[in-house]
Amino acid sequence: MFEEFRRIGKLLFQEGLVDACGGNISVREGDKVFITHRDAMLGDLREKDIVEVGLEAGEQDSSASREINAHRAVYKQSGAKAIVHAHPANTIAVSITDNKIVPQDAEGTFVFKSAPILRVRSSIGSEETARMLPAFLGNENVVAVLKGHGSFAIGDNLEEAYKRTSALENSCKVTVAVRASGGRSAPRDRERELGRPPQRKPAIPPALGVMDRSRNRSRNR
């Protein structure tokens, strides 16, 4: 199990989905949850960085990630076997401005379809997050995002949860790039957003097939 924790943690860090001490990952086995240690470096995990806790609060909670209660809550109310909580920059950026992440790329649409954005007063290790997050994960939603904080992805194993996290961030990169190029919406849709009637293009483009009337009058003189 440790080798899989180490492999996925390294992939998350190398891809820039977490910073030095950010994020946490866990696996459920029956009534046990194995989760990364508080402030563990996912890019360089060691065996002592994996903490075993139960589905209920216990003595080891002080060593576990601050998000242990959110992980527990999701496990109790979904069929998830693994959870990846990451801090992908583009995903966080989109979560600040949008109410829901809808991928514009084909891969994102195939992997997760959409990701709800959850707004809480305090997102890091809060009871509010633990209480609300399970309603946004499970069934059709395999990823969810806390506004300004990061993503939670579930799966049957750590690799599946990691892949969904990666696909989410790639989709948000596409969204950010499209908006940066000014292509957030089609011109006519954009005009409607601004409250202006869409401008109609002439049936015949300028200077193509249009007779110059002044030149024609000079010929008839």
C-alpha cells in the first residue's frame, strides 16, 4: 500500500497539483482509513507519513491530515475507496469566479462531465466542509471543488482519483486559456450578455461584388 501512496503522491507533486506540503490522500479498507500525515510532503512520502485511523474519531486524528473529517464523511456516504485532495492552481482560479466547472475539452467531458463548486466560510479542515462535501460527491459527481481551496476526487483506488484530479485541472487550463484569448463565448452570445442587440453581418462582405455607384455615374456622363 505504501508504494502506491508514494507513487501517486509523487505524480501529484510533479504535475503541480499540490505544493510542497499541500494536499492529502487516503484509502479506505473496511472500517479503517489510511491517510497521509498532517503537513506531509506528497512528493516525498515516507512510511511514517501514512496514518491509520478509524471511521470514527480517535487518538490518531491529531497526526492525520486536517481534512480527516472530510475524508471520513465522504467514505461514510459514498462507495468511494480512495480520495485525493489537491490544490490545482487553475482549478482554484476558476472556482473563484464560477459556480460550477463545466469542461470545454472532450477528455474532461468524458472523465467527469462537471464539477460542483462548494462555498464554505472556512474551508481548511472545517466541520462545515465535512458536513457539506458528501452531498457534492458520489453518484454522478466524481470531483468537487472548494472555492479558493482545492479539489476532492473519489475513485475505486488512488490512481483513479488522481486521474480525475488531473483531468479536472487540464480542463480548467483550457478554460483559462480560452478566456485569456477573449473567446469566453461566441460574439452574439457576448453581445446579449452585455445587453446589446447582436450586430448583423452584411450578406455581401465589403468590397466584394459591390458596384461603385460614383464610378458608374462618371461613365454615363
